[in-house]
Amino acid sequence: MTELERKHDRTPVPSQWDYAPAPEARDLVELRDRYGHFVGGEWLEPKETYATIDPSSEEPLAEVGQATKKEVDLAVRAARDAFTNGWSEISPAERAKYLFRIARILQERSREFAVLESLNGGKPIRESRDVDLPLSAAHFFYYAGWADKLEYAFPNRKPRPVGVAGQIVPWNFPLLMLSWKIAPALAAGNTVVLKPAETTPLSALLFCDVVRQAELPPGVVNIVTGDGRTGAQLVKHEGVDKIAFTGSTVVGKAIQRELAGTGKRLTLELGGKAANVIFDDAALDQAVEGIVNGIYFNQGHVCCAGSRLLVQESISEPLIGKLKRRLETLRVGDPLDKNTDVGAINSRQQLDKIKELVASGEEEGAEIYQPPCRLPEKGYWFAPTVFTNVAQSYRIAQEEIFGPVLSVLTFRTPDEAVEKANNTPYGLSAGVWTEKGSRILAMAQRLRAGVVWANTYNRFDPASPFGGYKESGYGREGGRHGLEPYLEFE
């Protein structure tokens, strides 16, 4: 064969690499047409219902109960009966066994739960599978270990359970937030009435089957679904001893006003506007991955998202250039496709809020960049967005957007970085990127944030407490600190 023939025989190199679809099996989850409330170990037929949908297609998934005042009352009474009739007196080692069972069942059914999380919430299946489910099971394992060691966790104090805990969780991490709240409450000997978010109730309703499978005594865990009216009834109920809320700052303030003077315990994990601070000695490629993970993970639906990027002036141009090239590789699309990086926005209401704040950023003079990407025609979608030339006074630098939108600001000195990072009503989290350990420690001491990550972002562990300052709430979840709000001491 001549040289010319050999050249013609070679397979041409493709100019573009495309990912073939890799969808997860939708039929892993069997949904009912209609769900009631899980009260006292049984399903309670709801008087009112509403439809919950798949945000990637806007197709209805199931009819879900809208709990009334009477139905909330039945759930609280069931929790109180379970608390007084055995659960609070059961041996700690026995409580631990139930928590271990729940953790193992979550692991066994992780693929089923991951599909449901993506189906009802819109997040990519990779994130549901690799983050939400492992962490959910890990929290139950962790607090199962503490259940019979409470006197060692709090030496020289005699801990006892508070009673009935009313828990309200958000729509961005339905199962993980449920785990953060139910696991420590049960480990401490309390019973629970939990209300999942209006738009993502299905993970909590499937968790009821885990409770049944683990043979948890009736009434220890009760699930009521509905909108904010249901949550308000739970907060106001006289039979609830403790309220744990994760959600918006506006609602958190309303709950705090409602409970003032009642003697009820309260922990709040609210909004954030975290600063991700990049110094000129940082490893830029590593930092870019951290930036992407910090703001585009779960479509930016993360209370601790690194939505403000503070870059040292001397590296701002090369870093932003690398970031824009990285955004061009992100794949926006079907949440059940294993290749998807950015899924669907959770609801029409949230999409409208994101669009309104993005429009305000353009009107105020910030420069917008969105990578070229084709968004699906049906469903709720928003392209990954970066704003440069942002002033601190702009709304996009001050208000929580809760979407895949990044605002870039610059600084010259560490003092200026701290001043800009702390210039927010929130104080939930922050990130620092530098090769100097001394600078990391110095920045961590001065940043007014509950969690500070160093050369990484969005890393969680059940043993590490999480919570904020200022308008990001108070109290901690995770670690030994997460047990204390569910205990009284003699």
C-alpha cells in the first residue's frame, strides 16, 4: 500500500465530541396516583390534594395531600402518643438499631431514591446518586452511633429528649434535609412530624416505606404534606416542643416572630450569599472546578452556594477566561441522563425569580455571559450565567438568587477581600483558595461565616456541624452540635 493510500484509509478525527444519551431507568420508581399523609404508621386519606410535577417536563407525577389543621393535629397527637408510650423510654441501644436499619435500607434502595430525587426535583441523577443518597445514609449511620453515647457527648450533664419535633424542609435537597433533621431527633429520643416542601414531597413519602420496612414504632415519624399553610399550622401547634426549619430568610423571620415568648425551641438554617475568594497564588484550574461546583451544583439551588466570586485583580482576566471556557463544556438537559451537569430549575416561581434578578443585573450595568447551549422546549430551564463588572450595590451581589448565576467582583488586598466578603446580611459559608496555610487560617478567623472551605467547596460530612450567622439563621446541624437542640439537660 502506497503512502497516499494509507493516508486516505485513516479514520478522520471528529471536530466535536458528543455524548450519547445515557438515561437512568425511569421505571425504577413506582409512583402511586394519589398520596395521603403518613400518620401513626398508617396512610391518612387527605381531604384536599394538589398535583406535584416533574420540573423538566411539567408533567404531573402524582396527587399529594394538602394537610388541613385537623390533619396536622392528628399527626402531632400521634407523635405525642408515641413519645409518651415508649419511644422516649426505649433503651438507647434499641433506638440505635432502628437508625442503623434505616441507614442500610437507604443504601439498598439508593438507586430508587436517586431517580425519584431527580424526577421530582430536577437535579442531575449524578448528583442525586453520588451526593444526596450517600450523605443521607451517612447521617443515619452517624447518629445511630451517638444514640447510646449521649452522656459521653455531653459529660457532667444528664440529657433527655425534648419531646415532639416539628420539622420543615426545603425543596433543594428533599431527602438529605430530611436525614439532617430526623436522624438526630430520633437518636436523642424524640418523635417527629415532618413537612416536606410543597414542590418536592415524593422523597419524603417514599421514606415512609423505609420507616415501615425498618419496623419503626407507629407515630415515631409522621409526614404531612402541603404548602406554607401546613407549615404554619405545624409551627403554631401547642403540642410541638421544637421547630427546625430550613428555607428562606423571610419565612424564618416569620417563624421566629410566631414563636417568640412561647418557650418552644427553634433552629433556623436560612439563606446565604457566600463569597468564594480566589487569591493570586491559587491553583487556577483547581479553583475553576471549585467555582463551578460552588455555584452550578444543583442548578445553584444551594443555600451555601458560592454565588459571589471575589478574585484578586492580578489574576481576574486569566481566571475568568478559564471559567468561561469551562462553562462551554457544561451539559444542560435531562436530569435523568448521567451525562447532565445542570438540570431543571425546580419550579416556575423560582425560574421567574432568577430571570427577574438577572434582568436587574443587566439593567444596573453588569456584563453578562452565558455559554451557547440549547435549552429544552418544555420544562423550567436556565443557562449557567456569569456576571462581570459587578458593583457591591447591585442586587445580584446582595440578594440570594438561588439559581445558576455567578457575580464576579475583584479585590487587591486580603483586607479588602474580607470587607467585601462580609458585606452581606448573610453569613452561612465562604471559600478561600490559596497555597498559603497561614492565609487560610487568617481568612477563616475573619470571615463571618458558619462554614469556611479551603481549596475546595461544598464538602459535607455528618460529623461536621453546619449553620450560619446573621440572617442565615442560628443553631447547627450535623456533628455532636446537631444533637443539642433536641435535648434538655438536668
